[in-house]
Amino acid sequence: MKAKPQSKIKIATYAICKNEAKHVKRWLEATKESDVRVILDTGSTDNTMELLSKATNLIVGTTVVSPWRFDTARNQALALVPEDVDVCLILDMDEVPEKNFYRKVQNQWVRGADRGWVSLDTGFAWKVDRLHSRHGWTWKWPCHEALVREDGKEEYTYCDTTTIIRHQPDVTKSRGQYKTMLEDAVKEMPEDARMWTYLCREYYFHEKWEKVIESAEQVLKKDGMDHELAAVCRWAGDAARALKRPSKEWFEKGVSLCPDQGESWLGMASDALRRGDYGLALDSAIRCFELPKVVHYLHEPSAWNWKAYDIAAQAAFHLGELDAAIAFAQEAFRGKGPESDRIKRNIQMMVGIKNGSKKTKV
């Protein structure tokens, strides 16, 4: 939709919080140009409420949600937003809108739009619909919650903005409650592929390998999106390998379900490298970084930044393709991934071999 000249719209920013004292001042400063600001505190025990009490242009509510559900808390926060607001911005306490964010929304929002895109920078930028009209919405799912229409319809009129929000999380905060919440979610909504996908990933993080395979099988029975089906196949393949079971079929299935996204081929390449099938590892890694990035909630930016090049380098080296191996390794090193020191040593070793000396300084 193209923006048209319009009268000033009223923008509200709303959030839920608990023990966010380290983020409150930053959030309040970043949102000071919002017409209305709403924060629902869900039981802070630090000085969050004291800091909030000093702010102006702020509606503060308190609640106790037991058992805890993110959707219930967000719905209560949204209910505090005044009825005459035109546009709502969902902004967590660890997120910071760019300078002039609200001015851009004022200039770019189109009256009649239901949802609005912003660019969320989480280390890589991707589009998320953090803006929405005031009425007709409800939050759904106990965690990894999403906004849906109250009438159940799935057709929206979108407004695309050029705004940016930067995610600056507190990495010390525990997310340990997610597994239990997701287990409850799939009991509540057993046919929901998205919740099963998140649960499979959570089991993967916790190395609950049998559970990873069981939940992956559940996702494959549902009507999930291609990238969800492919992702659970990769996790199940790694789980099978950890359990000393055959893994190749899982990765092949992932590629067959989603052949046009690099993550599928990265899974195939990683598995092939571990099994010593260096030709397949090299071909699959090349397929990965040659495919365009498709950004979604299961996107793996490391695939293009360094990991696929690293696998290609190792495979090429084992195949005796030294020049190609060095070139791939140099690309991997430029990606500045967490294994850069090892990749640098590999480059030095391979250059040493090429120059006729196996001894190199590391």
C-alpha cells in the first residue's frame, strides 16, 4: 500500500514486564515520542515499579497470571490501551526503536490497514508485523505467542514501513520455563504444527533426543509450513546420530520437503561430513550458500555467514581439492563465526601444505 497524506494518527506502544529494572530507562527514553505508552507489570520484585512510577505519559497496570501464559498477559496489556488509539506497537522491554521511529510511522501508516511491517534487527534484519490496528485482535498461544483476529479470519491489509527495531536482549534471563509451557500448549492444541515445532526445538536445546524424534514425527503429521517440516527433520537427524541410529534418511527427507532453502542442504552437508561422504558434503554445502536466504523464524544466518563454507572447505580438503578448500575456508573465516580460530588454523595448515611445508604457525 502506498502512503497518502492524512491527519495525525494516534500511536500507542504497549509491553509486559517483570523485573526489567535494567531496561526500563532505555525503553522509556526510546518510546517518549509515542502518544500513549502502556506497561503491564506481571510481578516484579526489583525496583521496576519504582522506576515506572517516575515516568510521565505512561499507563501502568499490574497483574498476576497463574499459571503463567504470555498470551493472557499480552491480552491484559492490550486491554489497557485507550479505545481511541489508531495504531498499536508491540515493543518488548529489551527492544529499542530507531530514532524518529514514530515520525516514520506517522508518515507511512495508511488508514484502514490492519497490520504493519517493521524491520527487526536481531543480528540479522527481518520483517515482522509489530504494528496493528487497535480493535479486533487477540493474542494466542501460551508462549511464542502471536496476534490473531478475534473473528478467526486470516486475511489482513498490510502497511509496509521502513522502520527498524533493534533487539538487545538480556542473555542472563532464564527461558527454562518454555519447555513446560510448550508441553502444555501441544496438549491444549494437539494439531498445532507451530507449537509442536517449537517444542521439538526446545527438546533439541535440552538434548532430549528421544523427545526430539517423537515431536518431529508429530510435526510431520500436521499441516505445517515447509521450513517447519524441514527443520524438525534436521533436529531429528542430529538426535538419531546422538542416539547412534541411522541419520541420513532424516536429512534426505528435510531436503525433499524444502529443497529451495539453504538450511535443508546445510543439514545434509553436516551429516555427510560426519559420515565421511565428502562428495555429498561438498555438493550440499555449495547448494546451501548458492541458494537465496529465506528469512523466517527458523532462519539460520550462520549457514551463509560461515558454516556452509566451513563444511565445503573440510570436504574439499578431504577430496584433495586444496585450492578450493583454502578459498572456502577463507570465506568461512570472513564470516566471523564462533569457530574462527579453528578455521584460521585450518587455513594456515592448508597454505603450509600448498607451499610444501606441513609445519605452520597457529
